[in-house]
Amino acid sequence: MTEVNFGSTFRIPVTQPGVNKAKKVKLKGLIDSYGGLVGTGNTGYARVSVPNEKDESFLRKLKSIGYKVFQVFEGENISRKSLDDYIKSC
């Protein structure tokens, strides 16, 4: 994957109050559509970097499926391969 200039990096806990298995599946689909990382289990964190122009759309979709708790990091040029390392360093 080539380096892409991203605006925001999100870390979303997969397990949250009010989130059932169907919503977790929707989250995995959303994260995959943005080229992010999400584990195969039902716990842990989803990680994704989103371009500035798609931040609002991503947040709207995230909240519409029931995810209200997440962390936002500002970051640029983060590849999928180095996404975890970047979040750990913040």
C-alpha cells in the first residue's frame, strides 16, 4: 500500500454498552471499507485512518451503528502496516 495523507486516526473499542453482535459485524464492515484494522474476535479495538474530507461521513456512520466511544489521533502518512505502532506511540 502506498502512503496516503490522512487527517484523523481512530481507535474504537469493539465492545461497548448497547452494542450487540450485529453492530460489531457492521463495525467490521465499516472499518474494512476504509482500509482499517479490526480483529477477528469480539473484543479489542478497531483502528482506522480517515482522510480529512471523509471525517464527518465516517463519524456519522460510526455513530449510526451505535458506537459512541472512540479515541481520535491526529496523524499524517500512516500506512495500514504502521497504524498500530503510531497509535501506541501517542
